[in-house]
Amino acid sequence: MRGRVDESVSLAQLAHRLEEVVSELRGIPVDVERVEDDERVRKQIADAVRTAGELRAMHPVGSTERGREEQKSRLRVLDALRRGMTMRTIVHSSVLDHPRRAARLRELHAAGDLHRVIDEPIQQLLVFDRAVAFVRITPVPHSPGALVIRQQSLIATLVELFERTWAKAREVTEPTHRLTQREREVLALIAEGRSNSAVARALSITEAAVGKHVASVFTKLELPATADDNRRVLAVLAYLRGAAG
């Protein structure tokens, strides 16, 4: 029953692919529960965390939790890791533009919740043990409710999507992931061979602002000024390594 996902499948085609699988299952009972109460969703996820041995997750944005809720969430993840759960998490690169979220991500990565970063749009997804998956009812971050999926054909498709995304995502420890979205935009234009003035025109910002972004890139990529090295070239090489990874 499980269909192969073509190599050209992108994350934006997730909804279409799921529709195809549901169509294949037409007439067959499909184990998908629509849960609109966020409290019930959280309880079911918490139950899965307590018993599962493996978690695959994708998050389009960072957590909006604050204070005690954020601390409790972090401790739950750390407890699950100590219990032996294996975790892999894919996040959108915009998460790293927020210092607090980026610091939490790197802490969890160091503890064993392995993270990778991707620039393509992704939807929120949790898959526990190839047994149950949670997907937002509407593809909007933090929207209420979730689809709780236990149908094996659908879960197989979600797992395959996750694995393909994981394979092309980049390691969170790469230096270029310290850059903000604007710094990455500046560096991408420099990689095209553009001068600071050309970058400024392309981004509709001042040349002075470009200079500040470039200086910040050099600092974050740990490229000190030396007589022997061209820091713009070294920064571009670091960018290209990250983009290719």
C-alpha cells in the first residue's frame, strides 16, 4: 500500500502527497483522529513521550513557551533523552535568528536531541516510533488542534518525507548557522560577486548597513583581519560549504 516518494518531492508537496495516499485508502478505514482541543493534544503527546523510544520532529518556528513552561518542556526532553529515547529534529533556519531559541536548540542538540536546519518551508510534525504521528490541522505554526495519525500507510509517507528532509538539511553546528537571515542574504549576494554598493541596491538598504552586516559575518565566522587572507573570499567559501551541506 505504501507508495514510493519521487526524488523530486519537496516539502511544499506534503499536503498533495497525503491526499494521494488518502485516495489510495478510499473505502478502507483510516485511523486518523481530529483533535481540536490543544490540551488533549498536549496530553497525548506527553503520553507518547513517556513510552516511545524514538522521535522524529519538524518545527517551522521556535517554541513560544516562556518562563516555567519553557523550562518544563526542556526538562521533559532531557528526561526522555536520559531514559534512552533517540530524537532527531529539523527546524527552519529562521529559528536561529532568535538568540534565546537558538541557545535552547544548541543545548538540546548537545544533550542528544540531534538537530538539523533547513531553509525550505516545513510544517509541524511529530512521529513517535513509526506508530503515531501528530500534524497540525491547518499548516500554520501554533494553530489549534492536530491530526493524530495511526494509519501505517500515512505514517510511512511522513517518515519518508522526514528522512528525505533530514538528508538534505544542514548540521546545526555549522558556523554559517550563527548568521541572521539578513546576514545570510548579504553573504549570498557577495557569493554572486557583488560589491557592497550592489548588495545595498539589491536589498534596498544603505551601503553603511551592508558594511555592518559584513563585519558581523566576519566576527561570527571567526575570520580575523590578516595580511594574507581575503576575508570576503573565506566568508563566501564558508557560505558555499554550508549551502552545499
